[in-house]
Amino acid sequence: MQVFKAFFKLVWKYKIGMFLYFGLCAMMTVLVASQYDSDDKNSSYSNNSYTLIVKDNDNTKLSNAIVDYLKTQHDVEYHDYTEDELKDLIYSEFYTAYVEIPQGFMDKHLDEDALQIKTLYDTGKASGSFVILQLDSFTQGILRYENAGFDLDSAIKNTKKAVETENFVILNEKSDDSDSNSKLYSLLLFLPYGIMSIVLWSLLPVVLKFSSKDIKSRTAISSISSHERALALFAGSMIVCACVYIAMLILSGCFLKEYLFTEKWYLAAFNLLVFTLVNGAFLMFFASFPSNSMLKAKDVLINIISIAFSFLGGIFVPLELLGNDVRNVGKFLPTYWYAVGLRKIEAGSSFADVASCFGMQAIFGVLCLAAGLAISRVYMYAKES
């Protein structure tokens, strides 16, 4: 129990690095999640909306239809300005265009000398030309339908349908077999880097201090056996790893509400759990080396390990972009099998299909523990001899 308490006191001394990397993971999670739409998947097209001044001097069925159409496309306001004031307001970009429907427009719109809708806009700006083009398309559409034999009501109705953007703008929906990854995959892919960094920054200095010559000597003359000491260190490391895992799972879960408690989520969470526990075993491997030299180089060592594992394992760079030689090297790392397992989960694989990836990560952890015990025995025999 004394070793256990001392272990967590030392862990708390390195809390700054722990919180720093957790904050980095939180920031990356927010950035990745912001690239995805929330629950509503907007698949409709919306055009640019501008502010117009409209004056309807006719106030008939046709003029009201034109004004209603402009309202659906833009922000329509009603003000009385002189022509010079209107030009100044349009030039200053307070308004995009001015539209005035003359009195008697409906009665004469089919005549050869039909009254024209008065418009004011800046011809040098595309926005004004766009608004007038929409207005002309709507009014000309009504005329064409009427010339084809439709009455005014039918002409207005058919023209409204004809000018809807959804009728001529086709949006391609994302298919399940597209190259785009789901939010679950994208958010959980980079978490191994964060977990490995947090575990190494918070636990490696602590474990190395317990492995230092002075502390080992004090432990040797105490009532605590070496096995009890090793068990306390391992148990403390696993508890910290479990806390880091839960924190990461909660952090990602805040942005994965639509995936929570689904089969994909359970498999991905288990994949992350296996990787986190493997980090604890990997830590024991480093604890078996002489601590003095390791403590001096711990900062450089932690960065090299976490970044190298992430690049070679397909965390920072997609596995498809890695060369064959690099991928062959990555197969010896748990990050590689984590990424492969997550890719299979993303594709809809079952537990049986992903179990091999879990097993490969577990084998790495067992090998680290075995190697750490072997190295410790070698150093112990070397000192005795």
C-alpha cells in the first residue's frame, strides 16, 4: 500500500503534461467533429440571398405572384425613395436592386406593347445581374405557359415548379462505400496518439524513479518484496491507463451521440481499450532499463516513440498511403493493428473479423511484459555476479 500511495503522489506531480495532451486531444476532437454535420444532413441547394426594394403598383394576381417569388429567393423590403436615393443606396451596397411593377402590368402583360417592370441595379456587380435574371426567368416562364394555352393560375403554378433549384441542381449523396470516413472512424483514429502521449508523460517518469538505484535499495531492505513492489506499480499503471481510457471515451462520446451503444461503437471502444492496456504493458518494458539515463532523455524519448508509432501505424498517415516497406515495419506496432481494426469496424465487420487485430495488439503487450521481465533478470544477475 505504501508503494501504491507513493506511486499516485508522483503521478500527480506530472499532471501538467497529462492535462496538456488531454487538452490537445480535446481540441483535435472538436476540430474533426466540426467537419461533420450534426444530426441534420442538409442535402438541399440554397442560392445566394440579397436585399431588394420592391414596389408593387399593380397589386394584382400576377404582380403578387412575382413579389411572392422574390420573397422566397431574397429579403424584400418596402420603402419609398427617390431615384437618386435608390442609386446611392444600391451603389453603397445597402440594397442589391430595386424592382417596381407598374400599374396595369397584368392587363397588358400579353400585349405586344406590354408594360415593362422597372429595375435599378449596379450592372458592374454580378449580384444585381443575378437578381434581374431570376426576375426575367420567372416572368418569361409565365408568358410561355400562357402562350402555350395555360390559364394564368396554371402558368404561375407551373413556373414556380420550373424555377425551383432542386429541379436542375443534382446533389450526390454520400454512399456507404464511398471514400469518406464516418465521424466514428475519424474521431477515434487519432486517439491512440493522445493516449500513448498521456500515459508515457504521466507514468514513465514515475516508473523510472521507482526503478532508480536508490529507491530499489531502500525497497530491498524494507518489508516490501520485489514482487509486491512490481505488482503495485503494474496495478497503479493499469488504473491510470483505465482513467485515461474512460476520459477519452467520454470526450469522443460527446460528439458521437448517434453511434453510442451501437455494435460499431462497442467494437471501437473495445479496440481502444485493448490499445490502452497494451500501453501499460509497454511502459513496464521501459521500466526494466537503467533509469538514470532514461530519465534524462525521457522528453525526447516520449516524443520519438509516440510520433513514430503514430506515423508507422497509420494514425497520422492513412495506411493506404504507406509504402509496402513502411507497412511491413508497422505490422510490429500496436498502432498498426489498432488502425486496421478500426478500418474493419468502419466497414461493418463483426467481432470475429476484428478479433485478430485485438489479438495482435495483445501479443505486443505480452511480449513487452516478457521482455521487461527478462531484461530485469539479466540486470539483477549481472549485479550479483
